[in-house]
Amino acid sequence: MPDVTDLLRRAPFDLDEAAIGWVRATKAAMTQAQKVGQLFVFHSMGRDPGEQVRLARLQPAGITRNFSADAAFEAGFVTDLQAAAQIPLFISADLEGSRMSLAFGTAVPNPLALGALDDVQASHSIARIMAEEARAVGINWSFTPVIDINVAFRSAIVATRGFGADVDVIERQALTQIAAFQANRLAATVKHWPGEGYDDRDQHLVTTLNPLTMDAWQATFGRLYRAAIGAGVMSVMSAHIALPSYILAKNPDAGVEAYRPASVSRALNIDLLRGELGFNGVIVSDATPMAGFGAWGPRAQMLPEVIENGCDIILFSPDAEADVALITAAVQDGRISAARLDEALTRVLGLKAWAGLHHGA
């Protein structure tokens, strides 16, 4: 793997020596349990005080919080979580606008409305407001913008969550949101890699695919991901979506492996996204309790493949303790290599340093 300093000096991290030093020192001091914990982002909701105790025990990389309408409570909850954490936490949310906004925040349009208006100045102002309000309650990572293409009108995934079907509009709007979010040290995420919108099935229910030829993919999704990477987006969400044209171009005899979802695909995460597109940031899986993930194989087999095949973070868990035990065993028996574990931890901690968490931000 690349040297830690080299990896973290490069975009999108662009860290200084002090931040890189924090990453090195933190990683060197971590126990095996802490290293495994840093591979997870768990779901959090409600007011149960036991939730904070559970999260402090599991020591995950972070949480995705279902924020209530009580801003004061939520800010206090996050503050208490961070105070109890030995390693600062990601606090993430799907800040997509409209119904996917903070209940106590400013009401903002959904992405489809922003795409229809296509006013970059207005979109930048809206994204800035969203980022400022998110940071005020401790959120440091958003799983947006959605850069899927709304072509299959029956798609259960894209709909109003994307900026429409015009690639020019999607690119303008996505880059505007990335810039406004990240100017406020709110990490942005483009999704759903390798591209949703041409399959009218729902990856929450079944593994789906992107049916485009590679020429068509390069002109659409390839263009969008390259633009986001060039703009310095901090993370990419790898979804339970296959890209058979890419696999079959490399190996016409790939068979069923051509339909392996990106979330567990070394070819799509490491060869295409990192190798060919040059992405150096954090790759987070889409939610692993989704049937699009589980349909590919048993969880005990699949979960280690998320990390070993290129993702740095496992998103969500139906049983956090069981999944932590699963990944611990995979690290111990070599199904997750030491090199892959170290690289994932470097990027996870690098993103935390980028967000200023090493300063308590």
C-alpha cells in the first residue's frame, strides 16, 4: 500500500504534518478491538441512555443518526458521545433535502427540484445553510450528493433523490453541493457507485445492475465520478450494484462473477474506482442489512469481503456485536489482510483529521 504520508498528503485529504502525525500516533496506539471498530458506522436513533453506553463499548468509526426535531437534545447527545469516545466519531446523515433533511433545520428542496431550477448560486446557498446547520449539531459527514441518473422512471432508488436525467445538470449541481459542504468541513459522498438509475429494481430488495456498455458508462457515470473526484470529494458510497460490462471486458468467461455487486467487488472498487479513476478518499459501503447485499451470499462470508475488496467502512449492522466478532475473526485468520486493514484505517483516520476531529472539532 502507499506510504501513510504520501497517501494523506494527496487529494482529497491534503493533510499537513500535524494531522498526519495524529493519524500515525492514533493508529499506533490502537488495540485490535479499536481497529476493528473503526471499520464500522452504526445506526443510532432514540433517547435511550443505554445507546451511548453501547456505542462507547463498541468504539465504532461513527454513527448515522436519525435526528429528532429536538435540536438541543440532539446536539447534547452528540457532544456526550464525542466526550466518551477514545477516538473521535464520524456523525453522519443523509442530507438530501426535503424529507431527507434535519427536522429542526431550514426547509430546503429535494435534489430533483434543484436540478429543475438549475441555479448554481441558489443551490450553493442552500447547501451552505444545510452544512452550517449540520455542523452546529456535530454532523461531520453527509452521504450526499446523489449522482445517479433518473432514466428508468420506475426506479425505486433515484426519483427525487437525484438531480434528474441531464448529465450536465447533475454535474453542475453535485459539484456545487460538494464545494459548499466541504468548505464547512462537512465531508461529502457521491453515490451510488457504480451508478444507479437504469435498473427499475430496488437494491434494498435484490442485487441490481448497471446495464450500460463501458462506452456509455464512461460518457455518463464515468464522467460524473471523474468530475467529483477532480473536485476533491472526500468519499464514495459503493452500492449493491453490479457493472457486468466492465467485468466481462476484462474476462469474457467471468460467468456469475460479472454480477458481483460493487460493495464486495475488488474489480470495481480497487481496479476501476481507485486505479482507473484515481480516487484516493474513503470508500464506504451502502447499508449492509439491505437484501441487495445479503442476496449475494451468507453474511459471514460477505462481510469480510466488503473490507478486503476495497471498502474502508462497513455501513450499518442488524447485530453490531455479531458483526464485530465476524470481522475480528476475519482479521485474525487472514481473510482481511493486514495491508488492507492498515490502508482502511489510514483513510478512516485521515478523513477524521480532514474534518478537524483531531482538534476536537
